[in-house]
Amino acid sequence: MAAKKELLNPGQKAPRAGTYEVVGARGAKTGRTAKAKRGGSLPPTPKKGQKYVFVPKAKPKAKAKAKPKAAKKTKKTAKKRK
């Protein structure tokens, strides 16, 4: 079960710096966002009853490690081994 997201009111101080998404009175996403600094107040929402939810940054996916290429045998390396 996912943790409940903290709803913040307009004018309330932002607990973290970053992007905040505007959600409707029932918690539905509106598609609008606002940026706030830590300790700064959140801006007014477009409609009455809307609130803000913090949007965490997306973490970059881990890159798959490339397999090292095997050394190609050439005439020069073949002669050196003999």
C-alpha cells in the first residue's frame, strides 16, 4: 500500500524545494504545477478547494554494463605469440 501524500494549502510554507502539482478537491490531478523553494509560500491555486502535492524528481535508470569486447586476433598478435 502506498504512503498517503501530504496535501498542502495555497500560502502554506513548502517543506521541500521542488515542483508541486495542483490537485482538485477530491485529489484528482489537474495537470498544473508550481515551483517553490524550501520555506517559501505556495502560490494561489486557480480554483477554490484545490491543494498541492509534492512531485519527487524522477530517478535516472541504471545503465546496463557493457560486456568488454574480446581482443581480436590479428596477424601481428599471432606472430608475437609464436
